[in-house]
Amino acid sequence: MTTGQQHQPSVRPAAPEDLGDLQALARRTIDACYRGFLGDEAVDRFIGSGASDAHVESHLGQGGVYCLLLDGRIAGLSILDGPTVDLMMIDPDRHRRGLGRVLLRHAEETLLARCPVIRLETFPDNVGAREFYEACGWVSAGLLEAEGPAKLVYTRSAAAPS
């Protein structure tokens, strides 16, 4: 047995028993990563309202929720809905380790197998996410016209290189 060997991440569909861990991961990620562009009040209100927990739970019931596992523990989650990467989060303590690329690649392969063009949204002020998506070959399609905080739409097609 080799000491210090790092295990490879894997992605699997989420199961009902993952709900609590997925909700905690989403809350932790929002708390640690969204304050800089949404502000403390908005983040506290969102987490405190239970909206984040409800979003994960409702999608888990519909299917399309995936867990990124590292060393047997959930280190990330994605929610895929139609042609959309609805949500993608990596545990803040595990950022910058290539896990986001693994999870995004899984989402791309899953969605592109059934849709010619796929999409995701991010906050315009979330510079780290924007740079990540662009480095992964996603193309900005402009601002989304909708209620609530501004969102920037990114798209990708099957013809685009990974």
C-alpha cells in the first residue's frame, strides 16, 4: 500500500440518504463563497429562509442530482435540469484541486448526450466562477432578463472542445 496516495474522485447519482449532506454542503458553499458578491444580508436571508435546502430536496425528488465523491465522502454536488446545469458546488475546503472540472465534465457529458446545446447561469460578480467556466470552454450568452439578482448565461455545444 502506498502512503500519501490520493484517491480519484468519482461521480454518482445522489440517493435519498445523501440529502442532509448535500444540503449542508450547499449551505456551507453559499456561506463561504457568495458573500463577496451577494452581500451578508442576502446570504444570511437565503440560507435562513431554507430556500437552499428546499431547492436541493425538490431536485433530489425529481432526479438529476449528482454527488462528487472523494475518499468516500461527498465533496461536491450538481443538479442537472433539462439542458441546464442548475447548480454546481464544490466544498469550499476542496477548491482549486481539479474537482470542479471533474464534476463539470460529468455534467457536460450527461447533458450533451441528450441536448445539442446546454447552459448554466452564474452571478456576473462571481469572477471566479466566470473564469472557471470560460477556461472550460463555456461561452457567455449575455445577461438573463429575470427577477432577482442579475445572472449571466453561459452555453456550450457538443462541437465545443473540452
